[in-house]
Amino acid sequence: MSRPVSESIRLKDGVVLPRLGQGTWRIGDQPGKRAEEIAALRQGVELGMNLIDTAEMYGDGRSEELVGEALRGIRDSVFLVSKVYPHNAGGTKLISSCEASLKRLGTDHLDLYLLHWRGNIPLEETVEGMEALVASGKIARWGVSNLDTADMQELLSIPGGNHCAVNQVLYHLGSRGIEHELLPWLRGHKIPVMAYSPLAQAGTLRKGLTENEAVQQIARNHEVTPLQVLLAWTIRDGEVIAIPKAATREHVNENAAAARLVLTDDELWQLDDAFPQPSWKVPLDMI
């Protein structure tokens, strides 16, 4: 049965995070929606979704700027995450990117800084740079995003690589590839998964999930929406942090309610039957 919302996830250094945070991809792109997007982020924090994830890539910094505005007066209540482009993930570029993100966010430190995906800069150089940022106080800890098992094994073989706090990857009911190998490996090394796009991207894939008969029946059983079922499924075992985007206060409220939804063992079996876990290793999904 799904875990209750009161349960949180603890990082290796003892910091406790909520199972449900807030993503910001494509937030800040439309000036006419700015006020509502800021209000949505602040409401999410009030509802306990005090982990906010952004990136220098999102809107070429516009997302970070909006998040910074939303955090005015409440920065100390938020666990703030941003990500660095792979081509900036080493040497002086890493320092400059971090400092630019801090300026846009209006803060003097990040709680977590992630390598957005693996590029051409050696992981050794990225780890060295991340450790230097920790030592300087610009970030409290670092992690990675979109790294598969072999990449993680290489990372942990590097001096300091075991300080990796999380791996942020695509994970939802229609994308379960990490369950075969990567997810068990990460759990064995006490590295939590942060699931981005836990509701899948809007479009054909999400429609296929929300219109599935099992998903719709479970939604009716609990008097919730199909999207709330999908989100409850992603955080069902209390070991995954999900960061759905919500650009309106109404959507934020729906997400918060989904965190309180407990799926029965029979309902989980129905979803497994409709969207089975792959029985072999598949390439890591990315968007």
C-alpha cells in the first residue's frame, strides 16, 4: 500500500525533504502568467512542497528569475535546487554558472546543485568543481540528473563522487525503465531518485495514461483526477521525490491532495498490469 504523506525522504547527510516538490520547467516564459506562477510557487511552499527545482537552461534563466521573485521573504523555508548545463560543468565556467544562477535567484547559496546531464567535460572535473563550490559555501551539496547506471558507477569511483546527493531522472507510470536496474542500484547506495515530469509531458503520452481504463477507474474510486492517480503512483513507496510543475494555484492544490492519496495493493496491481515494468534493461528515458 502507498506510504502516507507524512513520510519524508532523508538524504545521506541527514537533510529531510518532502516526497513532493515543485518543478519549474517552462515557468517564467509568458509574462502574462508571471503573477499567477509566483503565487502558485508560494502556495506550494505553504502546503509543504518546499523543494523547488529550476535550472539555468529553463527559459535561459527566466525561470530562475521568477523563482527568485517568488522566494522573497521565504528563502529560508525552501530547499532550492538548480542545474548547470553540461558544457558549463567544469573549471571557471562552473563557478560562473553557479554565481549567475545565484544572482538570478537572489540568494547566496543553493541547497542542491545538479549536473543537468552528462556532456563532454570529464566527471572528475565536474566533481572537483562541485566540491569546490561546497567548500566556498555557494552550494550546500551537489547531485546529478539523467545519469544511467554505468554513469553512476563511474561517478562513485571518482574521489568525492560518493558525495552525490540525488539523481534526477524521468520517471512516471508510462516510463518505468529505471525500475529494472538504475533504481535498485541507487537505493543500494542510498541515493534518492528525484522524478521529473512525473505526470508525463502533455500530449499523446499523457493522454494515453489519463485515458487508461484502470487509471480512470481508480480515479473514480477515490473521487480524484487521473493526474492525481499518476502522481500518487510515482511517490507510492516513500522513496522517490517527485517535482511536478504547477503554474496555477488550483493545480498546486491538486498536487498537494495527490500526496495524501493512498493506493491499495489491488490498485497498484491494476496499474502494473496496464503499464508493466520492463523485464530487461532499457536506455534511460530523457526529455
